[in-house]
Amino acid sequence: AGSARVEGGHGGCVARRRVLSRGGGGGEPLSLVRLLLTPDQVRGALPAAQIDDRQVLKFSEILAQLSREEELCARMGELEFVSVLHGPSLVAQSFILRISDAWADNEENMYLASSHITALLGEESLALLNRLDSEDLSQQKHK
């Protein structure tokens, strides 16, 4: 666990572009993880427009605690986060499980939907982010 900052707004976008542009140089693949908080309709959660800011802050803290210092975490939307990890798909899958388990222990009425991709050799940053956006999200149903 490290102290990765969760970036927001345009500053996070600029930092993300820098990390993505350096990704292919070290020989280690980059994986991107998309995380989306969604209401758990089965347990009667509020609609997304009424989700408490406290829940989003709590998720941001979990994300920062479970990320390594060299990993970038950015808040991309009201309930959407992206993490850039150094490593293959298995690293991304493990990261998603750690975040999902920690979130399940803290929130009773929220799902965590996720997807991940690994950068292709020579793939442009915008193409990579567009590919991540087009990936189907899988929902993690909690305990």
C-alpha cells in the first residue's frame, strides 16, 4: 500500500498523459483499470444523483491506501475513477479484487463496477483511453 493521490479535474488528465506517454519505455506493460461506483438497487440504494459525497470520499481514500506510490489514480467523473498500473492484466485483476474487497467491507448499498485493459505496444494515449471506455464493465456484487 502506498500514498498515491487521487487526481481530479484537468490536472489529473495532464498527469495521466505524462504517465501514459512514458509507459512503453521501461519494457513493463501498463494496465488501466476503470472503477465505477453504482447504486445497489437490490438493497434500495439512492439513485446516483443522490449518492452521498461521503461515500465517494471514502472510496477515494480506499483507492489511495491500496495503490502503490508509482500508480496514478484519477477521478474521471462524479462516480468514475481510473488507475494506471505497471504490470500485465493479472496485476489489474488483483488490484480490482483488493479494491472490491475493501469497498465491500465499508459500503452496504453500493456496487463497484470495473473493467481493465493492457496497453498495446505503441498505442497512443487517446486510443488507449477510448479502448478502456469501450470495455464492458463487470459489477462486483458484495457480501
